[in-house]
Amino acid sequence: MTASVLAEALGPRARRRVAVVSVAAAAFLAGAVVVAVLRLADKGQFDADRWRPFTRWPVWRFLLEGLANTLRAALVAMVLAILVGAVMALARLARNAALRGLAGLYVQFFRAMPLLLLIYFAGLGLPKYGVKVEPFWFLVLALTIYNGAILGEIFRAGILSLDRGQSEAAYAIGLGYWQAMLSVVIPQAARRMLPAIVSQLVTLLKDTSLGYVIVFPELLRLGRRTGSAYGNTLQAYVVVALIYFTVNFFLSRLAIHLEVRQRRRYGAGAIAVTGVEDLAVLSAQGEARR
Amino acid sequence: MSITVALTLTSFAAALVIGTVVAAFRVSPVAPLRAAGAAWVEVLRNIPLSVLMLGFYFGFTKIDIRYGEFATAVIVLSAYTSSFVAETVRAGINSVARGQAEAARSIGLTFPQSLRVVVLPQAMRTVVAPLGSVFIALIKNSSLAGLIAVVELTDMADRISFDTARPIPAFLGAAVGYLLLALPSGAVVGLLERRAAIKR
């Protein structure tokens, strides 16, 4: 959906007006960029010395090591969080009331917690009680607990979004609860949830940078060390931000691509990518009303 | 806890304004504004908040852009949150029936007029719930202000845990604080949602 949301083909007067505003806006934006560049140059931020470290392989190897650690933590945490999330979703949909209540409590509690609080508790709190493992595992633990709760909600929404008739039909042909879940409900729900899962992966990847606070050598921490070693803090942050941007941008694109494909194949059943659950519903309503 | 509340409310107010303007840019017929809006959203959304926070605080001081810790935290949180607000509002704009915009244009309103008078008021009603999720996410994200020495709830818990050497009570206290903020917020969002619903 592009600009045509509000304006279909414009008349001659409106076209002229748009052209004038376009030129003015372009000039203003270009001006802002020029001022920013001049100001940066004025402070010597474009001096070759400050950027030279980033042309050297050892520096890049150092940073890429950080990226590798980031990706490793994100991947392990994602796999574990999917397991926790699946268990939570199934428990929340179970027939046993106690199980439902417990899982509901877990999800509601950890969804309301800032991840940073969990990381502090895992990384700085648990060692006080004699738990001693590498920072990597503290980070993974906190990420898993938190994202398990979020993914549990996504999974539950995915399963509930499936038409009741699907599970009823499965029971009607004599399948038991688990058979119906495994061979009828989950395969269909999983397809709908895929975009939302990928976009949660983007969030998780960004959140991995919080491993910074418990001295896990991920991208942000190594970037900061580079910055202070070469006295080019600003440049180091810019490079780190660019690396994150590149990785996340392509993952976000993948999520959107998956969602569009999903819509094309199965109608508006896909769950929204943005992590804001109601958006899919919103745009589906909009399309229906059109 | 009052610092967490202050951070959240100030940043959310700013993010609402910036986000709505950026969303308007992204659907406008003026191509450079569309591009600027898209760049704003993509850049802020794909860089971790922690990198933004530390980069602004430690990086921008090198070019003499310097504010207090609290102000820095508010600036970074509102910029980051505004990209999510913008995406939400844009989805809301897209959900407004096309005939509304067409009707607005056919009675001679210009693009800014039709957006302001006809489309946005309706879009805002539909995005109350998703904006509520953005707000609750912001409560949690405000914990990152602790990275730059703003003593909000999470940072406070960390300090108490360090001083008393008893992490469980300290962090549990903070957890209760966040629940006390998130649960009523959720209830208020639900209430607003019901009041704002378009009745047909």
C-alpha cells in the first residue's frame, strides 16, 4: 500500500502543488543534511584517522566476533524460547484448569517485566546464590524466559485464530486431542505464525545487545571497546549501528515478505508482523470495508 | 518508580506527536517526505535501543551535543518509540475506508486538510489498542535509561541488590513496581478502546 491511500490520480492544480512542495521538502532535507555534515566535519569527525581503524581486518575480525556471539546467543535463546512458548501455549489451552492458570500467570508476569531487569537478575543476582556459569548462559536464560512468554502469546493467538471447524472435523473423524493438535491444528497455525515469529526474532536479536550489562562480549560491548581503544567513540557506534541495521533490515524484510505470501495464499489469516497484535485485524477490516 | 513514570509519560507524549507526523509523511503525495518518513522508521526500528541510547550519550558528546541524562533518555526513547507509533498510525490510516478519503477530496479538501479533518480522527480510534501495546512496551523500554545513569526502577533495583547483597527482594520489588504500572495501563487502554470504538 503506497501513497495512493489518500489521493488517486491528481488533477493539474494538485499536481503542480505537489511538485512545488516536493522541491521545497527536498531542498529542506538536503539543507539539513548539509548542516549536519558541516557540523561533523567542523568537529573533525570525518578525519581519516578516526575512520582508518575500520579499514583494518583485525578490527573487523574483533567486531565480527562480537556479531557471531550476538547471533549465537540469539539463536540458542530463540530455539529454547520457541520450546518454552509452545509448552506455555499448549498449557494455556489445556483442559486442566490448574495448568491453564499457572501458564497464564507465567505469561502475564514475564510479559510485563523489562528484559533488562531479568538480565540483571540472572547475570548479577543469581551468582550471589552460588549459580556460576558463563555470562552467555545467563543472557540466554533471561532471553528465553522473557521471549518464551511473548512467543507463548503469539502461539496461542495462532492456534485460536484457526477456525474451530478444523479441530471439530479432526475429532469427528476420530482423532484424539494430541493427534488433532499435531496433525491438523499446529501445522496450519504454524504457517500463519511464521511471519510473527521471524519479527520476534528481530526483536530478540536487538535485545541480545543488553548482554552488554553482564559483560558478555557481544557486538555492542566489543564496539565500545574499539571506540575507546582508538579514541573514535562516535565512529564506533556508527559502525555498530550499521551492522545491526543491515542484519535486522533483511530479517524484517523477510518477515514482511512471509506475511505478504501468507496473505496471498491463505487470505488475511496471518498474524501481524509488527508485534502489535491487532494490526492484521485492523488492515483486514479495512480491506473488507473497501 | 516516579522516574520510570516520568520517563514513560514524557517520551510517550513526544513519540505520539512525532510518530503521527511521520505517519502523515509516509502516506503523503510528496515523494521526498515519504522517503524521509520511511528512513526515520527503518533506521530507528532496526537499531537496538541500547545502541541508540549509548551512542547518543557517549557518541554525540564528541560533537558537543550534550544534554542531561534524563533529557537524553527522553530524546532517545521518544525517537525510538515514534517509529513504532508511526507504523501503527499508518496501519490505522490504511484501515480507514477508502471512500472517506475520496469523499474528502471530492468536496475539495487538500491532502493535509482531508488527513487532519477526516482520516486521522477515524484512524486514531482504531489504533487505540495497538498504541496501548506500544505504551506498555515503552514502560519496559524506559529501563534502558539506567544504562546512562538515570536511576529508574530497574537501575534502582540493581543498586539495592548490590548494596544489600540480596538480589531476590530487590528485583522482586522492582517486578511488583512494573506490574503495578503495566496492569492498570492495560485496564485503562481497554476502557479507552471501548469508549473510542466506532459504533455502527
